[in-house]
Amino acid sequence: MSVGHYENFPVASVLLPRRLRPAVAAIYWFARSADDFADEGDLPPAERLARLETYREALRGIASGRPTADPRFERFAGAIRTHGLPIQAFHDLLDAFSQDVVKRRYASFDEVRDYCRRSANPVGLLMLHLFRAATAQNIAWSDAICTALQLVNFWQDVAVDLRKDRIYFPRDEMARHGVSEADLFAARADAPFRELMAFQVSRARALLESGAPLARAVAGRSGFELRMVIQGGLRILDKIDRVHGDVFRHRPVLRGPDWLLMLWRAAARYPR
């Protein structure tokens, strides 16, 4: 399971009510295409930021009711109007994508959590608005799940991010466990790194489990889909533990037997 590129975003899923599928597809298009501006290809940073700014300008136009000639943005604007989606959630996503262009190191977990607040949490918030379930308690549970899934993606893709010169481990926690950047670039999965990874996995698992009540609060097929998403995150964390944190040589991915186990767990009353 990967949170990057929004592969876990339930795009037009058969588990979603038909009336919501166009809106979900439009939101996915916005997030995916904007993320690609920040993360894919060989464009210089200034050009990436400029392209993201065109999306901000489009959001400002939607907020002010200005028409757009781009049919993709027109569908996107229609979804926002129809479902009363909060424009700020999309601005938060763009802020996170812009940050990925210019920021490659994080001093503390507070900085990492703030990134997750803007890169992942808005997706859950938007889904709650689509389901007209954006209560304070549901948003808190959703934020915990989305932040956890973003962390799962980080720890799953440590080696991938290193190739982009990105490190999401907080520097203060690396220092506390005796892990240096040189250790990471050397793919040194020694005892200090294993301890660092075990700490990160434990925190992500606790966050996922703290948000799990949302999967029982959301009714029907959508609640089941959410349970599957939670189970996917937990399963990736289990796989990281199984290789003692060595994600350099064993990138955890979900395979057939994992999906069967996830289905069995998701079908139970509790997410795990």
C-alpha cells in the first residue's frame, strides 16, 4: 500500500455510492496531477512551483465564481459546488506539494506531522464532507488515519525517497538513535537503524489504531472500504517488522495472501 500518488484514494470504487464517484474522480485528478507537478519528471524547482501556482489561481477563481475554459477544472469546480467541499483543503494539498519541491529534511516530528496535516489529512476531510459526516470527532479520527498512512508510505519508501534526496525521519530522532544521513545513504540496516524504524512503526501503528473507530462510525460499504485501508496500512507495518526494519532490501508490498487476510480482518466487527 502506498499513500503517495493517492493510490489508496478510492477512485470511483465500486464500494462508493454511484452519486459520489464523479466527485471522487475529480478530486483525485486534482490531487494526482498537482502532486505530479511537484514530484515527477525533470522540471526545475521554479517551474514546478509555477505550475502549482496555476492550480492555486484556479482555486481562487472557483471560490470567486469565475468560469473556467478547462473542462477538467469545470468538473472539479462542479464537484466543489455540488458537495460544498472546503476550498482550504485543496490549498493545503498544494502547500504540501510545494513544500516537497523545496524542503528535503525535517528537524522534528512536529514538522513531519505538520506536513502530513497538509499532504494527507485533507483527503480524509474531503471524503467526510462527501459523506456529510464531517463532525469534530470524525475529523479527529480521520486525521489520525491519514497521518498514519502518510507515515506508512514514508517508512515503506525510505529507499525511494533517498534516491530523490529526501529524508522524512526527524533529525532529532535520528540523532537519538545514533543514525546519520551517511548511514541511510549507505543502506546500513544495523541495530541503531532497526531501533529507529521500530520506533517509527510503533507510532504509525498507534495512530492508525487510534483512528480505527471511524471505520465503525461510517456505515455500509464505505465503512468496509475504510477498514480495508486501515488493514492495508497495518499489514505494511507488520511486514516492516518482519524484516526487522530493513526496507532498503525488502520494500514491503501487499500480495494476494495479504489481501485475503485484510478482507478477513475487515469483515470482522473491529478493524483488527
